[in-house]
Amino acid sequence: MSYMNELTKIKKGEFSPVYLFLGTESFFIEEARAALLGSAMPIEDQELNVGIYNMEEVPLANALEDAESMPFFGDRRLVMIDNPYFLTGEKAKSHLEHDTSWLENYLQQPSETTILAIFAPYEKIDNRKKVSKLLKNKATMVDVKPLEPSASRNYLSQLIRNAGYQMERQSVQFFFERIDDNLSQGVRELEKLFLSARDDKIITKQMVIDLVPRNLEQNIFDIVNLVLKKQADQAIQIYRDLLLQKEEPLKINAILLSQFRLLLQVRILAKKGYQQPDMAKLLRIHPYRVKLANQQIRTLDEKVLMEAHLGLVEIETKMKTGDGLKEIQFELFMLKYAQA
């Protein structure tokens, strides 16, 4: 079911007895929750007639008992179930017992005075399970998966226009790059930008630079450039900043290693006469990544790339085997590599 179509129905007060919101786009999930709360009943009725149950903390039976209860001094009840991992192939995250047979029976004849909304923040559920099959047949399925980059950009552009703000094309492009086309992050960051530009309603590129933080991949892109230029001090400083932001050393190194592997692949394919579109198809990545890789390696020797790649492979081995402190392995590599 189309998310926007179903959201419109909910806001009009046209409810289904059971919903399954399936997908990982947190912005859509929170928007749907707010719409259900705002449309299902007056605020004064919500304390007694709204139940929210996290399946990682309480049994499913608690939520279903609530769903089968009559409303207290109101027309309906709203029961929301979060993190229903029993619908997936994931291992149990707790020792709770979830009676899915009760849910199966409930789906056959749901309460007429209850809206049961199940929020499954997963890419998919296990269709081999009886309860999953029944949900797909009996519930109103609502797709809340992340948008494609182009759709995310269109959505955010419309949001900017609807709010009465203006951004130059260059500023908008820079904003999309900063948020990596992530809709949820984009909406959060726009709140800060709207506040900053509230006087003249014009959002500048400098505002984006000042207020929208760089993501992990963008910081690592800078580290890669600094490694290639053997600028150890600056590379180490960005690395330390990432550690202060609670990023895992192994995760940082894995992304660095992946990027250097890509640079080597692009270098080798270029020597064999491949063009950028062919490289993108062969490597199964976005053409823009190939373009950036080509720009990075344009003046570099293949030997330099290989040395960096092998050094990062060695770091990964040491981190995984506990050979020395994980946090300082990159710094040791960088200092050694810069002097080579």
C-alpha cells in the first residue's frame, strides 16, 4: 500500500483495524505514529486508550490483551507494537515468550473498537512463518522503506518550498551531499536551517557548512585524500575526532579499506582501457563513486595505492586478533606510511 495514500486516509479518520508498517525509514514511521495518535482520538482520551508495547521488553500477550479490551470513555483504543522481531528470522533478543498463535487468532477477527498498528523496522519479514503470512493477508500493509536518492531530494525540496524558504541550486546540492540523501537526517537538519534563516527565509551554503555535520563516509573521504597526500597530522586529527564521536576503529578501518580497494580497482580497469560507465557496471556501484575515484588517483602511482591498501589490511588483522590497541593502529600506520 502506498504510504502517502494510507497516511491521507488516516488523517481523514479512515482507519483499518490492523496495520503493518514495514520498512526502515524512521521519518515515515514517526510521521505515521503521529498521524494515528492525532486522528484516532482526542488528546484527553489518549492516556487511557493508547498502549505502546516494545517486543524487546514486554510479551506480545500484553499488547493483545490491551487490544481486546473495550475503550475507556472513548470510541476506540490504539495499540502500537514496536520491534516485532518474531516476524523475522532474527534470533530472540530476550528471554520473553511471545504467543504468536494469539496474534494469529486475533487477525482472524480483530476488535472493532481497536486500531492495532505494528511497526516492523526491517527490510523484510520471514514469509515462511504463519503469523507473517497472516499479517500480509489480513493487515493493511504500509511500505515505509527509505526513498531512492532522487525521490528523497524531491521530497526535501518540496518541504523547503512549502515552508517558504529559498536555497540556491549550489546550496541545495551541497545540502543533499552533506546528508547523503538520507530523508530522516534531512528533515532533522532542515529544522536547524529553518531556524537560522527565519528572518529572510534564505538558506545559504555557509549555513549548511556551519550547521549540518559531515557524516562518517564524508570524513573518511577526507582521510583518504590526506592519506594519499601523506599528510599524517591532518589525517590523524580527523581520525581522532571520529573516535571522540564514538565511531568504532574497526568500522572506520573497514570503510577506509573498502575505499582503497575501489581506488585500486579503478586504477587497474583504467589501465585496461575501461571507461567510467563500464567500470560502474562491472563494479556494481554508482557512477559518481567511480568519477570521484578517478579524480583521486589521477596523479598517483599504483605502487602508492598498493602500499596504503596493504597497510590497512595489516591494521584490520591486528585489530581482529587483538595485537595492540585498536585505537592507535591507524596512527601508527599513518606515521610509518607518510615517512615511506
